[in-house]
Amino acid sequence: MTLFRIGEKCRGCGLCAAACPASLVRQKAPGERPVPLAGREAHCIRCGHCAAVCPSGSFAHTLLDGRDFEPIRRKDLPTPASLRHLLMARRSCRTYDAKPLAREKILNLIEAVRHAPTGHNTRQVGYVVVDGPDRMDEARRGVLEWINLEVAAGSARAAELHLAGAARAAERGKDVIFRGAPHVVVVHAPAEGITPVLDAAIACSWLEIAAAAGGYGACWCGYLIFALAAYPPLGERLGIPAGHRGHAALLLGRPASRPVSIPPRGMPEVKFF
């Protein structure tokens, strides 16, 4: 199988060869038509960068249908100033409207972040959306089971996270686990792999930014993340696929209140090497 075909409009610019992360596109000399590296088709990670940078549209990838490539609309991209403002205005939301979101709205958010980068373009990130009060109660009970096990064992993690206090608050009816959110989204990826933890964390970060852009409230759910790492029955209960782990989790819903200003944050230390 030939990895790609080159149309007659090729200008020999070499951008496709420069873009291929696996160096599978070769150009023997400037101006010449590119050729595939023979016998290395299995090394292609299907990122599509080679075809995406072709200015003449003459690069046809055998493994990727050209009709699935969406044109970039430069006029629709945020300006640096608007993106900066969104990132600074984003807040962790801990007060929610209890009404669940429509599944279509959650799916739209996840669809928007499906291009989040993954190591080696493995794209093995998946999502479990805990949907509705009954399921949230079930997930909450699972987290509290883990908390009580840690407290009973007198573990270092129990002391570090003040889990005994969280357990007492839960007994009083305070939702310190999910903060009243109608949903929590668990981002899962393989237990082993190239960069599964980072892949899930990046996807979850993108989802949080997409939620902020859509006017939703979101907050990373630390108790659930810790519980999923230490208490495998919880992941099984939530339906995380075999061989995967829930590496990140995000509370999601409509915010009960909206901030009207951006709190100050100092500039982090920056060094140029």
C-alpha cells in the first residue's frame, strides 16, 4: 500500500515532508515531488499534518479521507486578547444549579475537544459522564467508601488530604465530594502506555476551557481522581473500560453564581536558558 498520492498541482514546496513527525514523507531535492518512505506505512501515526499543510491540496493520504478534513476559518479564531481574557476569567465552580444538563450539550463540549493532543497521536482517551442525581449518589458513595478505608487505615494520604474531616462533613450532609454538581466527567485512558496520564489531563483541561467558553461551571474533582487511582472497584462501578484508568475528573453543570471580576494572580517565575 502506498501511503499517499500526489496530485498534479504539487508545487514541490516540501512542507509535507517537514511536517511529518515520523519522517515518512521524503523530498530528495527542493522543488521535487515528495515520495513515501518505502515499507514504513505501519509507522504512520495518522496525525494528518502532511495533508493539512499542503497549500495546493494535492496531497492525498491513503489512510485519511480528504473529505474529512475541515477547512480552518481564520476569522473564527479567537484573538490573543480574547483568549487571554477567557483563560483569566475561568474560575473553579463549587456552587451549581442542581438541574442536569441535556446530554446533547455535554456531547457538544466533548466533541469540541476531541482534537486534544495525545502522545504519539494514540487517541485512546475516553469519557464517562456520571449523569443525573441517582448516578451521582452512587459515585459519591464509592468515593466515600475509599475515604473511609483510608481513614480507618490511618494512611498518609488520609492525613495529607484531611479525609477524616471530609468524612465527617459528608455525614452531616455536606457534599464536599461533588459540591452539588449535577454531573462529573471522568476522563480515562489506558493504564499503561506512552503518556496516558498526560493525555487525560490535557483532555480534561481542554474540556474545562470549553465549558468556560460555553458559560458552564466546572471544577477538577480531586477526591474522585484520588479514589479512582487507589480504589479499583470504583472505576469498575462507573463503567471505565478494562485496561483503562480514570486519570482526571471534572465537575460540570450550570453555575449557581457567576464571578464579576478576576482575582489577582502573581506572575510565575520564568527563566530563559
